[in-house]
Amino acid sequence: SMIARLMYEYGINKGCIEKNKQLVVLNCSEYANNPELLTANLFGCRKGAYTGADQDNAGLIQLADGGLLFLDEVQSLKAECQEKLFLFMDKGVYHRLGDNEHWYHSSCRIVFATTAKPEDVLLKTLLRRIPVSIDIPSLQQRGREEKHDLLSSIFRRESKTIGKSISISYLAYQVLMDTEIPGNVGGLINAVKATCATTFMNHSKGDSLQVYSYDLPDYILQLAPTINVKLQDKD
């Protein structure tokens, strides 16, 4: 998701994407048990196409026209929906659900993401229409310098959000650096957000926050390789 957002921002900065065009995000796994609703959200639908469709819906592909559509967890896409995506990527046109008479057009760019091997979950026809494939290393596969830079950037962003300078104890820093946090980069971002929220609530002073290891979420401390984390920082 971070790379998709950066691609969108890069397109804006380079003039490839107009500033009034959108980055639209859809997590396909949320619709894993309702493929019809997923198809309707993506491609739009005509009123009465299914139970509950009480009005025409343009769909996310139309909403992202001229911008970027990020489809996360695409292993949840059923073959029928993948075939519709293949047609759209191949021809630039699509049908809305319940409307096989009219063709609709969109020029949105699409970024897919999956934790599975693409060749195991995507149709070969769809794979052939994806020109660039990136294998993103997990957080634990990255070097310490890169992890340090990433952690620093997350804290700087939180500092800007809450309007306070943030400093972090050495032990808390080591825990965040060394712990295998679930959720990869997104999990690290959530851990830092939760940590800053706890620190802000418990011992915020003036214009600065001092983060200690005992401010970290309990699940991080339980996974941490450092022994007696809370006691060490308090002592």
C-alpha cells in the first residue's frame, strides 16, 4: 500500500496524473465471501442487478478514471472477476453488473498486491497484462539501515500529526528494530501509532514526547527478543 501511494504521488509530481484525479483503494479480501458485491463495487452496477442494488452505481474503476486503482489481496478475486479485469486491461472498456448492453470506458492505472505467488492465484491471461512485477522483501529481510530510516520516517510523520517532538529510548528503539512485527511495514506503522497514542495519554509534557519500551503495545513486548523489557526501561 505504501508503494502504491508513492507511485500515485510520483505520478502527480511528474504530471502523469492530474492533481484532481484520485487514488482509490480496495481490499479484495473484505469481499471474499461475496464475489458479486466485489464485482459490483469494481465495475459498477445497474439498478436491480442484485438484491439491495436500489440505484445505479458507477464503480471504483470509473471513480479512479485518470488516477490509480490499488487492489490489495487480489488472491480473493474469483476467476469471473479476473476475466472482466483482463478485458478491461486489454480493451479499456467494461460492462457494469446487470448491464450487458452498454460499454463503459476508464483510463485508470491498476496496481495489484498479493501475499501469495501471483502465478498460483491469477489467471494466465491476466498475468500477461501485468507488465511489471515487484517482489517486495519483508521487513525482516531488509537491512538495519533501511529499517532505521523507515522507523525514523514513521516517527517524524507521527510527530507532525500530533504537533510534538518525539524522542525514543534506546531500548524501545531496539525492540522496534529487532521484533518480527506482524503485518510487515503496515504493522510497524500501526505499532508506532499505538505507541505514540499511549505515550501522549500517559505522560505527555509540553511540546515533546518521550517514548519508553513500556509504552509499546503489549503484543510487541510479548514478541520482543529482549528479556524483561518493561523492567529494564523503568530501571
